[in-house]
Amino acid sequence: MALQLGDTAPDFTADTTEGTINFHEWIGDGWCILFSHPKDFTPVCTTELGYMAKLKPEFDKRNVKILAVSVDPVSDHHVWVKDIQDTQGILPNYPIVGDQDRKVATLYGMIHPNALDSLTVRTVFVIGPDKKIKLTLTYPASTGRNFDEVLRVVDSLQLTAKHSVATPVNWQQGGECIIVPSLNDEAAKAKFPGGWRTEKPYLRYVPQPK
Ligand code: BEZ
């Protein structure tokens, strides 16, 4: 069965462009984004890996590590990253797994043979400090992902983890948040002494907690 939200992210040991890693140990007590792309030396992947490198300082601020996966060997990744630097102006500054035996791809259900032979489709997993899966995304090979959206989801997940708020439709940093339904008004008073705006008993807005 496919991995689902709340499942423990499978652990693995793998060779990467930054040496061998043991996944859970490498994540440590922070968060992680694990994402697959179909193949090295392909155009959409080249743009995605460059953009992710540009976003890395934002993920660092949020204590989120980045790990890319493709079914090519690390020796190919080392050549390809130079093309990424040439075309995107930045070298990937996070490890890329060499998954030529498809171990990680199989563990995470990244190969969807009815869509794309034996290559990986574009998946994203956000994994929390408890090693549980918090988000999954699956995109077709031909569509580059919106990694700004992944960053937005991380912000939302971290707000929920820390402050018992959810985020409404199209929420962006600094926007109003929603008190989670599991917090009754009594408990909410203690958490949000500044009060909130009630539109319905189940729809209570608060300014974004700091
Ligand atoms: C790409 O990254 O450009 C790509 C890879 C596989 C199929 C289609 C596009």
C-alpha cells in the first residue's frame, strides 16, 4: 500500500553526492524534504534542482533538510550538477541520492510504471522531526513542481505544530490563521489571550502567532 500521511517515513542507508547517509540519523531532530525527479540530464529536473538550491537558505531557517533522489548513479549526479550550475547559476547545495538499484524509489513508491516506465515520477515528501510523513505530492514528469508552495506548506505545518493553528485557503506568511477545531474556547483563551474573531463557532480567526 502507498505511504500515507502519518506513516513513519521508511529508513534507509544510501550513497549520495555528499557521502553515505543513514536517513533517520541524517534528519536528526529537524524536518526533511525528500523529493524524486525522473532522471539526470533532463530539462525540467535541471530547473527544479537549481531552484531548490536557491531556496535552501529558507529551508535552513526552518530547520528543514533537503534530499533529492534519482535512479542514476552518484557519478552521473556529479557531472550533471555542473550543468545545473551552468544553466541555473547555482550548484545543488544538498545531497542527491544515487538510487540506481531503486531501493529508495521502491520504499517510497516513487515509480509509477503506468505513467513512466522504470523512472521515478516527481514526488515530494515532507517529514517531521518525529519521522512521520506530513505531506505527499506526486507530479507527472512533464510538470515542474512549485517549490515555493512546498515552503508555504512547511510554514503551515510548523505553525500547527507550535501554535495549534491551521491555515486557511491560499494562506501566505503573515496572514490570519484559524484556531484548530480540537481546541475548545476554554483552551483557546489560554493560548490566545488577545482573543479571536468568530465567524462560526468552528471558524475562529487569529493573527498569525509569532
Ligand atoms: C524532464 O525533467 O525534463 C523530464 C524527465 C522525464 C520526462 C519528461 C521530462
